[in-house]
Amino acid sequence: DTRVPEVSGLCLAPDGNGFLAASDENGVYAVSWTGETTPFHVEGHLDCEGVTMDPATGDVYYIVERKQEVRRLRAPEYKESELLGVIKDVGFRTNSVLEAITWMNDGTLMLGNQAKPRLLIRFSPTEGIIGRTEITEGIDDISDLCYDPVRNALWIPDSELRTINLCTREGKVIASYPVPFIDNGESLYVDRDHQCIWVGDDTTSKLYKISFSNL
């Protein structure tokens, strides 16, 4: 159990002790491995749908739905939010679009546009949008993204189909795992230290720990 209102994104916390969790109510929270929850970057009604961290610098990046904003909190203070770009050409000012963000191993970010269309958007913190790929099959809803550097692949939870999916970097499904016990799985973090995948439920604010062999 966590106290994150509508948990909608997950990544490792900068100190390695738990997670950062995006809330589509009011920003980003820190969550320990056992669920203790404290504010990390919280402000009014901040429809935050995804969060990720640059492992080299500790900088934190998050996205704001409706406004379609990509923002950065610089380490180590994490005080001032910096606007890096706005994705205006898809879903601007609607509520089912920019839904996911993950740090890639080449220093870029991958953004997920939820549906209509389902897009993977490659985004550079310095250059803006540098590429797009549309997912046409296997995924109904890009609910979050987590880059897996060991497999050089993406994990994509689908809250509509109630699945978590191992995919190529272009979004082609390699393997799909049903999670019918999760009502609205909108966030995912691959945790090789514990040989598991964590999935956050937007409806209940619970985190599910799903163990894997040979992850």
C-alpha cells in the first residue's frame, strides 16, 4: 500500500532506496520499498503521468498530461521544475495522451502517447523530438514505459488489456504476461536487484511485486 494519489508512473529513487512515483493528482512522491510515502515534488493539481531518472546525473524527468509537457528536476536539489518541451501536435489539452516516460541508454528519453495514436516518441533534452514510432498491434494502451538496459528493450504495461509486455525499442511485443488481478496497472519498474517487476495500480495506489525467473 502507498499513499500516492492514483499512482501513474514508477522509477528508481535517486538514493536507490525505493521509488519515485508519479501521481496524476498532484506530482511526484518518494515511496520506500515497504510503501512509506513522502512528497518529492508536489504542487496543486499536477496531472503527472510518468517519471524517470538519469542514472548518471540523478536528474529527474516527468511529464504532465493535458499540457503535454516534458519537465526536468535537476539533482541534487530537485527544487525548480524546468520545461524542456511541449508535444502539441497530438492530444494537446486532452486527458488520454502523454502517459509515459523512460530514460534510454543513449541519453535520450522515450515518451509514450497513450492512444489515438499509440506513439513512442524519442525526445532529446537538448534537441526536442528526434523520432516517432506508431504501435499498431499488440498494445491497446501505452500506460507506462520502462527501458531495460540488460535486454535493450522496453517494458510496456497495458491497463486496458491488463498485461505487462516485453517489447522491442520500436514497440513490437516479444512476450506478454497477463495481470488480471491488477485493476488499472498504469506504472512499471524493472527491479533486477530483487528479480521482480513492480506494477502500480492507479485505482488502489497499491504496488504489486511480481517475481520472475531469469528476468
